[in-house]
Amino acid sequence: MSQPYQSLTALAPESAEHTGGRPLPHAARDGWMRPYRPGPWRVAAAALALMLAAYLMFAALIMVAAGSVQGAGACLGFAVLVIACTLRLLRMGVWISGKGLRQVGFFVTVTLPWRQVGRVHTAQQPVKVLGLPRTVMGQALLISRRGGQMLRPLMTDHNADFLGRVEAFDIAADALEGWATELR
């Protein structure tokens, strides 16, 4: 039985040459999967956030031992909020399955069945560096609906998953374009 959410961690530059950007024939198409690994910037931010949550839980434990239940509750509540935000941060990105394409943002998730996906392509345009206001010229994966409405570009070569990993961006973009071409 396949996991509901899994990452295609086996995609390496060597395997992408052999598949030509098409999905692997043995890839499970029922479950949602990310066609790329989370990048080092995203993983580092998540690790730091989880370390902060661990310190907050330890502080809550010390406050309970000192008799301050109200302060401990506040620390524990903030730690749970940090953990929830970290999990959401790790799930951000583009996910695909045989059912369609899912674009997961921090606050908004958009799911499109393949029949509603119009065009998936990469384009040179100004992109944000790590989601910050600073923009540079880079590549973005653009997804449009059948009616022509564009989705926001969550996958760029300067986001937390692909900053400094241009080859990984190209492999992931080719995989997404291959899935879109095959399943549309």
C-alpha cells in the first residue's frame, strides 16, 4: 500500500537521463508525491524551528516544576504552534499524482485535476529569493489552467528547495512537464 504523501527521492540526475523527464513506470500514481527532494534551505529552517520548539517544551517543563502552570501552558502552546508551522513549511511545494497537480503554499493549497491543467512550462522571469521581497532574474515553473488563468509560481530556481541546485530544478520541472503531458 502506498503512502498518502511520499517524495521521489530516487530521482537523481542519472535516473532523469534514462526516463527522459517521464514518470517512472513503477511510480505509484494513486498517492500524492513530490517530484523532488526538499532543499537544504527548507530543511535547515525546519531543523532550527524544531530546535526552538524543543527549547520551548523544556522551558515549559521547568516552569511546571517551578509552579508556574500558566507560563508553562503558554510555552507549550507556542511550541505546538511552531511544530505545526514547521510541518506546513516542509509540505510546501508542488505535489503530483494520477489524480492531478497540487500546489501547496503556507496558507493556501490549490488542487487541479489533470483535465483542468492547461500548460506547464518554465520561463525566465524575476523570481523571489527564498520567498523574500528581493527579486532576481531566474527560472520559474509556470502552471496555467485550461481557461488561461495562471497559478502562482511556487517552484523557482531561487526558492528554498532549489537555491544553488539548478540541476535539481531542471529535473523536477521536466518530471512535472512529463506528467502533465502524459496525463492531460
